[in-house]
Amino acid sequence: MTDEHRINDYVRRLGWSLQRLDPAERTALVDEIRSHLIESAAAGTDALDRALAGLDTPYALGRRFVEEYELAGAVSGSGPRRLLVALLGRSTRRVAGASAVFVAILCYLCALIFAAMAAIKPFAPGRVGAWRVGSGWEAGILIPTSNAPELLGLWIIPLSIALAIASYLAGTLVLRHTARLMLR
């Protein structure tokens, strides 16, 4: 197999693995890799062998490009859903990504619970709140275990809204920070 044939075969398979990218991005990446391989081949077959070995398989290289592209787009995007999906795709190979996704999901669940508390309090005031129980306290959407007085009353609504917003922002901040670290 000639060097030119090896280069064309590698670049063709790389192009296939980059199908999820924008056509202009895909063409630019393929042209860059082709140029690199042609320069290596000009230095000899051994140099081309080293260059191909350094690039990994075209499918592995293409997957890395696609992941980086999607993650960079998600970081610059406005909503956390796209960022969460991008990090989930990478989290199977990185502990930091998996941890960030787990923490973010917990934050989003807390935000949902706090928002539910704020929404339910006017309709079920005896079941939403914070109560002093013995030496501790209970809070949330529940049936109180004792006849203890409710501590916050309707103040639980603005407090729950503030905590829901803070939890949502914390989850999004964790995702964005982790994505930026992974892009470095």
C-alpha cells in the first residue's frame, strides 16, 4: 500500500467519524490532518508510520474531536441541559465528569423539591414547613411527627424559592466549571 493510499484511507475514515460535526468544521479538520500526514510522508515512510501511530485510529481521533466540539458548544450555550448531556457522554471515562454530573443532578433535584415546597405551601400549609422536634428539626413536604409548632409559616415560600434558585445555579456552576476543566 502506497503512502498516498494510506493517507487517503485514514482521512476518509476520519471524515466518516466526524459526521456529527458541521460540514465546514469537518472539512477543516480533515484538511489539517491530511496536510500533517502529507508533510510526514515527505520525510519518509517511517515518519508517516510515526505520525499515524501518534494520531490513534481515525475513529478514536474523530470521537475525541466530536466530544471536544460538543463540550465547547455546551459550555458557551445558555442552558444546563446541553451541558449535562455533553458531560454525561464523557463521564464514563472520567471520574471528574461523573462526579460533576452526580452533584449537578442532586442540585437540580434539590431545586425541584424547594420549588415544590413553595408551590404546595399555600394549598397544604400543615404539610409544608419546618418544625422543631425534640433536640432537632424536620423540614420539607411531610406529615409532622409531633404537634410541634411550625417555625417559618409563610416565610417558607420565599426561602424555598431562594433555595431553589441557589440550587439550580450551583448545579449549573458545577457543570460549567467541570466542562471548562475538561476542555483544558
